[in-house]
Amino acid sequence: EKYSIALLPGDGIGVDVVREGRKVLETISNIHGGYSFSFTEFDWSCEYYAKHGKMMPDDGLEILKNFDSIFLGAVGYPGVPDHVSLWGLLLPIRRQFEQYINLRPVKLLKGIQSPLAGKTSKDLDFIVIRENNEGEYSSIGGRMYEGTDMDMAIQNSVFTRKGVERVLRYAFNVAQKQGKRGHVTAATKSNGINHTMPFWDEYVEKISHEYPGISHDTVHIDALAAFFVSKPETMDVVVASNLFGDILTDLGAAIVGGLGIAPSANINPEKKYPSMFEPVHGSAPDIAGKGIANPLASIWCTSMMLDHLGQPESAKAIIDAMEDVLQEKEVLTPDLGGHSTTEQVGDYICEKLRAR
Ligand code: NAI
Ligand code: MG
């Protein structure tokens, strides 16, 4: 089997980390055989925007549609407002390709020290599922009375039956198939947000009846954020709306080693469209061009991609290689206390893959 992958390195360190991710995909497919990759790279980025006044060509989505997966580094760079880079590239891909699941594992890999070490008893290993297509990130709203003392802004949220049911079903399914404790925790805020969140809660109850073997609870987002720190070992599958999920997943990343290793997947579960894999981190202008960005987040993304493409053994081999390298602590980038470069870490992961 040959998988076609669209590479969107984007801006800043996105370029460096996607290069290493590609290397890992090539290496593992050579080792395991039976499948291979063809890569096509696109220079859509803030630099592209500076030249063309848009983040991607008008037929960009048409072009991407036929790939098996998309591998993105990061977009965003000083000089181009963040909402331009986001709404010009990332969000159209997520929405047009119905990547309504944003999947982020919160798993403490061997060799990583959690800032919560000593405070929690068990292994940290759970999964956060963020709704990725609607919710609070809608562009409905506007500014009024600018320049007067009545200056104001309104932003509406959109919660639909279709959108809510499908993300909840996905979460309960994950709890059923791969959850450790068969439990779903749904984030809410129905005390303060009195239309959309009670709507969300109602559907949590409704969908839960389709999964009698799975337990669930609904927790206000503020309390849930605290639980991520005070008792993260009680989490199994967490499901949240777009904004709440965005915040929770950065918090989740922070308790298992930080942005340098945190991966995410934007999934179209029906596989009608390509899914997109991207590190949680951004383009990191503060370290861009220095060659010291940690490629492990994007390498973890390649593992998630292989899982999605139906190559679970290769996916696991990459996690194992990452744990080897993290435990040895010989070849790590400065964010993890090491002195190595992005390229050295990528090469070393490949060496570990070959040695296994
Ligand atoms: P950022 O994630 O780029 O950087 C935050 C901090 O973490 C920086 O100190 C950076 O050096 C460090 N860091 C991030 N990734 C790292 C890695 N792989 N290795 C070592 N250190 C790493 O977030 P920031 O600074 O808020 O945003 C910078 C730009 O990236 C903005 O334009 C933002 O809009 C964009 N961005 C894009 C995202 C995407 O494309 N999905 C996601 C987040 C931010
Ligand atoms: Mg975020």
C-alpha cells in the first residue's frame, strides 16, 4: 500500500520538525515494509501570505482533498495576525474536511518527568477529545459602536445536534474500545452558560444511554481544570467543546512533559476526507532558525498518523523508540534538558527504530 501525504511545514520551527517527522515515516516504512509513502510538500504559510495575500491558493482544499493524510508543522509568524493564519489555513482544513475530532493523548511517556511527580500516585494516561468544527470558535458576531463609549463585541457559539452527537458518540466509542476504565468525563459550564451548555449536557445524557457499559460524569470546566492537576489519574476519556477542549489539552500537555512532545490529530472518522496531524505547539518564533526545536511532538504525530492509516505496529514502534531516547537522556533538545539539535534527535529516533 502507498499512502500519499501532504506536507504543510508552515512557519518557523514547523519546517524543522516536519522534516524530522518525514524522516521517521520513511525509516519505519522501510523497516516494516508492506507499505510506503509518497510526500508532496506545500509552502503555504505566513511567508506565502506575504507574497500572495492569502495563506493558500484558492483551490488549496481541492488539492489537499485527495491525499490520505496531511502533516502540518505550525502556522503563524510575527507580522501576520494570528487570526489570519488560523482562519486562512488551519480552520478551513479542519472544517471543510469534517475533522470534527481533535484527539490529544495525555500520556506520560517513560523517561518524562511530570511536574506533578510525587503528587499523583498512578501513571498518567488518558485521552482528551475536543470538538473541532463548531462551538465557541464560530465567526458569527461582530463589533459595534467602535470609537464610542458604547464600544462592544459579540461572538456567538454554535452547537448543533449533529455536531454534538457525533463527538459524544466518538468519545463513548473510544471509552468502549480503548479506555482503561470505561469512563467518559464531559466538560460543561451549564451553570454560567445557560443555552449551549445545558444543550450539550442533555446530549451527554442521551448518548450515554447508547453505551450502558460506560460510566460518565459531567464536570464544570473550572473544576475539571483543577482535577487535571489534583487527580489526573482518575481521567479516562475526556470530551469537551472546542474552546474548553483547547484549554484542557494545553493543560494536559503541560502535565506530561510540555509542548515539545505534545501531539494532536484532527480526525475525520468516516475517512471521507484526509485527517490532519500536527504538533500542539506553534511556530515558536523565539527559537526559530536555531535548530533546537524538539521534534518529538511531530514524531509522536507520525505515530498517530500510522494508527489512523492502519499500521498499529509501526505506530507502536515509534512510541517505543521515543521512550528509549527519553529514558537514555543522551540525545535530547534543550527544552528537555539536553544539548542536541532537532536533526540529531530525529536521526537518533531513526537509529533506535533500526536497532529494534
Ligand atoms: P508556541 O507553541 O510557538 O511557543 C510557546 C513556547 O514553547 C515558546 O517559548 C517556544 O519556544 C516553546 N516551544 C514550542 N514548541 C517547541 C518545541 N517543539 N521545542 C522546544 N520549544 C518549543 O506558541 P506561541 O509562542 O504562543 O505562538 C507562536 C506562533 O505560533 C503564533 O503565531 C501562534 O498563532 C502560532 N501557533 C500556531 C499553532 C498551529 O499552527 N497549530 C498552534 C499554536 C500557536
Ligand atoms: Mg491551543
